[in-house]
Amino acid sequence: MIPQYSFASATDPLPAANQPSAFALPNGTNANGTSSPASLGAPNTFGAPSAPTALPDGSPFRKSMQPSFLATAPATGAIDASPSRLKSWDPVPAGPANGASPLAGRRSQRRTSPEREPELLQLLDDLNTSKAVLLHQSRRSIEAQRMEFRTEAAQKIVFGDQSAARALKSIEDERRELELERQRLEQARVRYEIEASKLEEARHALEERERFLAAEAERQHARLVDEARAKAEDDARNAAAAAVVKAQNDARAAAEAQTPERQRQAAAAAAAATATAPPPAPAPPAAPSPAPVPVATAAPAAGRRVVVPGCMAIIPRMKTEINPYFKAAAHRDFTKSVRKEVTMSVGQITNTVTVIKNVFMKLDKVLDGAQKQSPQHYAYALNQTAKSFARQAETEIGTAVHRAFAFAHVLVLLFWPHPQLKDYVLARLYKKCPYLIPYYPGVPANATPEERKAKLRIKPDEDVNLYLERMAGDAALLAAIAQTEPLIKAATNPVGIGWVWTFLARVVNMPPRQPTAVLVRTVLQIAGHALLTTYGRQAYKLLAVIARDTLPKCPRSAAAECTRLQMLLEKPLERPEGKTPANE
């Protein structure tokens, strides 16, 4: 019979790879092929291994697993192999004394022979070794499966985390795009509301402007009626004055025709008197005959006269009243704002309908705002606007006179709601170029060169060509204003083509100066075609007088300009380039 041994369960931990097995084979090696520590001890009589002290899993060896003959072995590890000792060992415990088992007697009679003890021990050791190996392999297989399961689970977790991360990133990107789209829509909505508000304000402003312009048109119509009535009265007075002058001239001619006969009669009477009477006392000197009254060259009925004294009175008023008033610190913000707005708006002018109307609305807004504050604020804004246009005339228009049309269109539109601006513009242009009145400033004989330049409006470091170029810019702007038709049909031009007629008529009646040829040529280039269209044959006669009487009297210093003017008069005056703004 094989004695019963108890082994560790399958769930006990496996021995370490480097831990030798405590179960030795008969050859002195363990189940894993290494030398057993027991085999290195005292020799065993039957070649059996010494009693192990621990199982392969490291658990202590239990005495229930140890045979009785090993339990009584000496401390040195040797087994007593005497026959008496072997006979006393019975691996199968005896049955109960009463013989409950029918085979108990037979078992008790059967004894293991001493020759089979090594074989049985070897078999037991092999069984234990196989069981340990199988247990170890099963544990390794279980551990491998567990590790594989853990690896697979970890991979699934990692893959799931990556998928979740990608999904979260996709959701975050989509959320970010939606947020950007929401912001864009919000900005578009805000812009739309702002544009709608601006359009609403512009509509209200336009309605208010239309009402104001309608009222202004009525006032303009009334003023035109008054002016027409006054002009008719002036024409009647001029006709009466001309009739008086003609009568005086006829009387003087008749008196001059009768003078020789009266002289002969007086001589005969004097001779007779000297013969009979003493010499008479000396007679008082005869009174001189009255000088002829000059005939004013009046423009045709279609023209409109420019009142020079009224507009020129603006300059001293600005110096003595308005400018000192706005030098105070309290008005600094207003003056700075007006100068900035006017300068920027005038600098943006180009010869297109859209730009002209936009600049007109900006300047009209500035002037309206100043007008609502006080008359002083309004006068300051009007003066700054006129100065800005006059400055542009000298810097930009002088080099290219066709640029004057765009500025003229803006000014003519501004003259409609702000008729006072006309006098400010004329005053500024007349101040810079008095030859446009025409007024020839006198220079004293003992004047210094600096004083002479100041009188003639010549800058200190300016040569003649630049001086004439500036004068031409002023003349081009004023001529463009005179011939411009407003872009708004309800508006009227308070200057009119009559200014060109008056200017040329006055030039003919005055001795020419150095700038005369330049100014006349510039005015004819800009407004000559409109002059001929308006006055017809009368305008041709006026041009003939200029060619016949004025050109020969020009000073030698202006010979080149006189030649250019003569060449212009010899050709037909065509419609100037840029007169009509482009529709963009």
C-alpha cells in the first residue's frame, strides 16, 4: 500500500524559477534537474532522499506527508533500514478491532516487502514531481492567460481612451467652430444693426435736409426776385446815365463845332473895342470843360454781378472779431475739430459724382453743427472751409487746372444751403489774387524788395513762375465755380457765368500787368466755352477787343504768356476736359 500524503492545493503560489525543488529524485536531483540539498547531506541506506523541509511552493513540509519510518529517522538524516524497523512500518492504518471492513484482515496480513520500498519511494517521488510540474505548468498557463487577458484589457482600455480622446477632440473642434461661427454671426448682426441705425439716421437727416432745402429754395427764389427787380432798376439807372452822358457828349460836340465861329466874332469885337476903349482888365480864366463820364461795361442780362466790397469786408472782421474770440482755451476743441474735418474732407475730393456728394454731405454736416451753436462758430467754420479750398487752389489746381471742376462742384453744392459761403470763398481768392477783382496793388517807388513782394502777393522765396502758377490756380477755381451747373437740379449757382463777363470787361478797361495774360488765358480755358455758349456774338466781340487792344499793351516780362493767350484766341474754345464728373 502507498501511504497517503497531503499536497498543497493548485492555488498555492509557484516556486521561484531559481528556487530548487525540495523533492529529490533517487539520483540526488530535484524535479527541475538541480541537485537537492538533501542529497548533499548524510547518505541514505536505501538511496532515498532525506526528508524535505519545504514544498516546491515554499510552504513548510507537514508531518502528515511524512512516513513513520522517516519520522523516526535520526537527526543526522540517515534512515534506519533494519528489518525490524521496516516490519514495524505499516503505511495502511489497521482497521477497527471489530473488523468493520471485510478486507481489513487481508490488508493487515499483506505487508510491503523491503525490496519494494525504494521502488515505491521512487514512484512516490516521481508522482510528486509530476504533480509539481503539472501544477507549475498550470500555474504558468493560468498566469500567461491572466497576463494576456490583462494585456488585452489594457489594450482595449488604451484603444478606448484613444477613441474617447479623438471623439472629445472632434467634439471640441466642432464646438470651437460653432463658437467661431456664432461670433461671426453675432458680429454680422451687430454690423447690420449699426448699418441699419446709420441708414435710419441718414434718412432722417436727408428728410430734414430736404425740408431745409425746400425752405431755402423759397428764400432763394424770393431773393432772386428781389435781385432781378434791383437789377432792372440798376439797368434803368445805367440807361438813364448813358442817355445823360450821350446828351452831354452831343452838347459838347456841338459846342466844339461852334467854337471857331465864336472865336472869330470875339476877335472882331475885341479889335473894334481896342480902337475906341482902353485895354480891358484881364478876364478870369475860363472854367474847364467837364470830363466825360466813363461808361460802365455791364454784363448781359443772363449774368450776375459780384459785389466785391461786401465780400472783402469779411477779412478784417475775421481778424478783429472772430479769430480773437476763438483763441480762448474753451474753444480749442471746436476749432481743432473743424480744421481737421474740413481739411480731411477737402483733401479727399476727386472728380466723381459719388465722392463729390459724400464730401458735400460731410462739409454740410460740419457747417450745420457750427451754425446751431452761434453766429461766431458759423463764421469760423465758413472761413476755415473757404481757406481750405483756396489752399487747394494754389497747391493742386495751379499745376493742373482741370482739377478745379471737382472742387467747384462741391462749392456750388455748398452755396445752396450755405449762401454766405460764397462771400467767404470770393474774399479768400481775392485776397490771394487781387488781380481777379481786378485790382492792381500799387507799389511805392521807395519800397524795398520785400515790401514790393508783399504788395504783389509774392512769397519771399518764390520765383516768377511759381507766383504765376499760384495765381492761375486761384483763377481756375473761380472760373470753374462761375461756369458750374449744380448736380442737384433744385440748387442754383449764385456766382454764375456773369462773373467771367465782368472780369474780362474790367480787364479790357485797365492797363494789363504781368499776371493779366496768365489769368485771362486760364479763365478762358476753364469757362471760355460756357461764355460763348451763354453770350454768343457779344462774347466774340469781347474776345476780339482783348486780342486787338489788351495783348499789345502787355509788358515785355509777360511776352511768353501773351503769345500763349494769342494762340488760344486764334483757336475755337472747346469744352474743357473734366467739366462733367464721372459716374462711379
